[in-house]
Amino acid sequence: MDFVKYIDFLRRNMKTLKKVLIAYLVAVVIFDVVLPRGEHTHYWIDKVFAFWTAFSIVGCFLLIKIGKGIAHLFLSKDEDYYG
């Protein structure tokens, strides 16, 4: 497979990709609301609708932001570092 062509295709269609991913997240939340909970959940938080979906989205966002911040803190150099 030619991954460069695939990545180039995704970069050229960024708006469509964003719309598809947002639709996917909305579908996951709807699926979580429609999914039967049952009476015997293990934890009380399992009864909260869309909690795990929201938790994973927030967790992913925080991991990306914290990782990017740490990378900039430890890996970035001054402008005149190589000069």
C-alpha cells in the first residue's frame, strides 16, 4: 500500500474527515443512550448516560495536550540554538 497517497488524500479532505469523525462521536453517544443498562451494574457510574464516552474524549484530549506540552518543554530549543 502507498501510505503517502492515503495520507495526502486525508489531508486534502480534512473538512470531510472532521465531519465523519464528529458524526461517529455522535453515533457513539446515541448508542450509549439507547443501550440498555440493566439493574445489575457493577458501579454507580455505569448508570450515567454517555459517561464513558465523554470520559474517553476528555481523556484523549488531555493526553494529547499534556504530551504536546511536555514535548515542547523538553525537546524545543531556542531560536539561536544552532546558530
